Amino acid sequence: MNMQSGIGGDRADYEVLDPARSRRKLIIALVAALAVVALIGLVMFRNAQKKTGPAEATLQRVTVTIPGHSQIAGSVTAAGTISARHDMPVGIVGEGGMVTQVLVYPGDWVKSGQPLAIVERSVQTQQAASLAAGVAAARADAALAQSNLDRAKALVGNGFISKADIDTRTAARDQANARVNVARAQLAEQQARNARLVIRAPAGGLVLTRTVEPGQIVGPSGGALFRIADKGEMEMLARVAEQDLAHMRIGTAASVTPIGSGKTLTGRIWQLSPIIDPTSRQGVARVALTYDTALRPGGFANASIATGFADVPQLPESAVLSDQKGNYVLIVNAQGVVERREVTVGDVSDAGVSIATGLEGREKVVVNAGAFLSPGEKVLPEVARPAR
């Protein structure tokens, strides 16, 4: 008979009777199970690292776009001055004198031949009257010579007048007629001189300036007394860059906004400069405009000139950055490294910014957060989904 078994029971019975010992074994089992789970997780993590790279979990994710190419209506913005398309200076043509009347003011519309100012001509009027009297006297002499010739011809048949007398009187009649013509020419010359003392508009249009007042002495060397815009037509002398001038054509539409005016006027290029300024590398596009009160010769204006359609990449405005070196974008190369790319910006519209040069359209361009990235930094690019 086993007395030990009868008194204290076996070892299993003892453990059942000891709860603290049972809890310790349960805790040990749980710790072992957690260790196994942690070991499995570590193995799986290392396998994931082998597939994705050891540092991928710490790389910054950036949104990129692949711009491709878009058909964009191109335009060029230029500044320039307003002037008359055909500016006609009007001055004194005759010998001049004292101005007695000025009949128009700047801003008036005039017709072709309309008097603008009148120069005093009392002396010239008397000279014309004297010459007119000379014409009358020459006509009287011519009439008398013709009468004498007619009477001589009537008597020549009776033998009272010789053939030589007829010839003499014929010559006298011809000389009298010639003196009439001379007197007429002298009178016409004086009348033409007098007419030039009335300063007239060479063509219809808008009076731009007036630099003469009554009582002023004027002469041929005094310069222009008036300036007239032929038919009131205006133009803008838009200064554009050499490369932009090459894309413009005669007849191209342009929108012109005078400085200080909210009005936008439509015009068309009627002449392109045949030369380029060697200093500024700019040329002039002359935009024809119909008259409008907002157009004042000598004032400044801005113009938007259409240059046709261009097949170029287009980016959101947030993708284009700039600094003291110019405009640029950040692209992500095939290795996931950020690179700086210098670009030339074209038109800016609600659809985005067109890139004239610098991109082919296949690059991955950083859309946002470009200011927080540095060239050479490695990132995880995520291509942006197109907006629906």
C-alpha cells in the first residue's frame, strides 16, 4: 500500500489544488504563442522589404501628371502706343502772313477741302484786282485788233488795202489775243496764291492738334499748324519679341485695351515690321483700329494677338515654379529621383499653363508640393487621375 499516495495524493492532483501554479503555466503558453506570431510577422516584413526595397516605406509620395500634348489657341500679349494710322500734318503752302481766323479745334471732324484757318490777304486781293483789270484791257485790245482786221479784209477786194496790210493786221490781232492769254494766266496765278492763304484739310478726318491762333504770323518754314487723322483711323504700334513676330501674319486678329479704359477693342494686323531692333530684339506689329473715344494718340495700350493653334504640353498652374533663374518644373525620372527642368511658359488660361519649350509631354511632372522638394531627392510618384 502506497502511503504517500494516500496521504498527499499524486503530483497532478497537487497542481490542480495549486491555482497560482496553473496561471503561471497559462502565461508562459501565451508568451510563447506571441513570440511565434512576432517571428512570423518579422519574416513576412523582411520578405516585403526584399520585394519593395528597404527604404520605400519612408519615401515621400508625390502626385505627378504626364501632360502629353494639347491643341491650344496661342496668343501673344504685347504693349505699345496708340497713334493715327495716317497722320497728316497740315501747314501753310503760300508765302504766309498773319492768321485772321482759326475755324477748327482738336477733336473736330472735318471734310476734304474744308477751311481750317485763313491768312490775311488784303494786298494779294488788290493784286488780283489789278490783274483782272489787265485781262479786261487785253481783251479790249484784242477785240479792236479783230475789228481792224475784219474791215481790212472787206476793203482788200477793192484794192484799197494791200495783202501786206492784211498780214500786218492779222499779226496785230494774234498778238492782242496772246496778251489776253498772258493776262489771264497772271490773274489765275494770283488767284491760286490767294487761295493758298486759306488753309484747307487735305482729306476728311479727325483734327488731332492745332498749333496756330489768330494774329500769329505763319510761313512755309513754320511747321505743321494742324494734324489730322485720315478718316479718323487709328492703330496700335505693338512691340513684340522677335520669336513671336515670326508667328504673326497680316490680317491676324488682336484685342486692344487702352490703359485707363475698361473697353476692349478688336483690330487686325495690317503691317509687320520688316526689321528687328538690334538692342531690344523686338519688332512692331501695327494693329489697325476703327475710331473710338477710348483711343487717344500717344497713349499706351495692351494687346492680345492670336498666333494660331499650337500642339504643346499643358500643365496646372501649381506645377510651374519660378525663381531668379526663370520658370521651371520638377520631374520624377525613371529611378524615382526629382530633377529640375527649365521651361518657357506660353499662354496662361483657365485650363492651365502651356509650355512652349522644355518638355516633350512624356515626363512625370510634379503637380503639387514642388516647393518642398529638392532636385536629387527620391520620391514615390503617383500619377494623378484625370478630372471627370
